[in-house]
Amino acid sequence: MNGPKRAKPRRLVLAFPPSAVPRPAIDSAAQLARLLQASLFGLLVEDADLFAAADLLFLRELDAQIRAWRPLSHEGLLEDYAAIAAALRRGLLQSAAESGVEADFAVFRGDPRTLLASGTEPSDLLALFEPITSWMSHKTETASGTIFLPRTARPQQGPVVVIAREPAAPEVEIASEIAANADNSLVVIDAAREHSSTFWLGRGQAGGTRLVGPRNLATGTRHFLQLGLPSASLVVLTRATLEWIKESLGAIAEGRSEPWLVLEER
């Protein structure tokens, strides 16, 4: 199996849900784009199935403002999507400007999964406003990786953390490049030897990047990942490593709000 591709992502494609997204989460995406040296492309997909369902006269939808049911109509859907798109576009462009990154926004109608696949390229990273625990339901067939960005996310400081099963893995090099470009430090966590005393790669250099160990933790701590994953600006790992640690992922990710970059191995 080939390792993850090392091409620098050209765009961070934000797959916006058809609902409001908290501004701090969008700010976090913009901060991440700056960290990755990528531009932002916001994508909102109008679900074509909903418009087809609007042709069925018996369907109703709940109007949250008046707390009453109303007929599902093309006009109502267009108004709702237009309001959502305007708010998302405004938040995206404001966050991008504050972070100093380029941004664009587009709305398409069709099947969301199909359009997300056709709207991304091999050099892109696809960002979902979903927690990392939903990773099994989302796999990109075109982009080089998927970023899971919880709706509770907000910009935060911290090292780039990479979870790998060997120190020479390609994802360690990718994470090192990200950290170096951002003048940030790097924490490498050894997932394969979680139950041994070697959990991080000491203090030193990795590709010119400051390599540090998590603070205030004994290196021999059992179940280190659950107890010792440090606060991070980004967590990087491959889908294969995610599969490796999936049994303990809930304990690892609980209460965490930083973005996770899952690299695809093709």
C-alpha cells in the first residue's frame, strides 16, 4: 500500500451542512487553512431530493419560528437555503479575512455525496463539521484527506500532534512539514507501542521542526493515548492508524475540540 501523498493541499474545502455553523468553528477552519498554507472553499449543497419531495402535496415541514407545520414547497426551500447560504458566506469571508487567507464560496444543487466527490481534487483536503468519532461514515474518494472539525471547535494554540505506528511513517513527515511551515512544535505519539515505555520521540529535531514530548506525563503511563494526548492545534494520522486505535478513540477524543486530519492511503 502506498503512503499518503505529500503534495501540499491547494484548498481546504469546507462542506457546510444546510444549517447554521457557529462562527468560532468557521474561525477555527480559517486558522487551520493558514496553518496548512491553503485557501478556503466553502461548499453548500442544496439537496435535490428535498426539492423532489416538495412536489408531493402531502409532505409538511416544521417551521421553527412559528412552531407550526407548513407545506414543504420549492419557494420555502429556496428561501431557507438562501438565508443559510448568505450567513455561511458572510461568516466564511469574515473569518478568512481575519486569518489572512483567500476564500471563495459556492452553492450547488444535487446529491451531497456526489457533489462533494466531484467538487474536490487530489490536492484538496475536505473539511467536515463533524467530530472525529464519525470517521467511519465519511471517506473521501478524491481528496488527499478529511479534516473532522467539531461544531464546538474554536481557534486554539498548541503543537501539531501526529499519531503514527512508526517514526519514519509518511504522516510524520507531513505533520513535520505542517509544523515547520507554521513555526510550530511537533509531538509524535507512537500508537503501535502504546503499552511500552516508548511513547514519544524525545526532544530533538524532525525535519527542522521542534520535536517535544507531552508535558507533565510519565512516559511509561499505560494507555498513554487516553491519558496523554496533549492539547493541539491539529491532530494528524492516517485512516489505517485510526482503524488501529478505534477501540479507544472514544476515550481519546471525548471533550476535545481541535481538528483531526485523517490522511488517505492510496
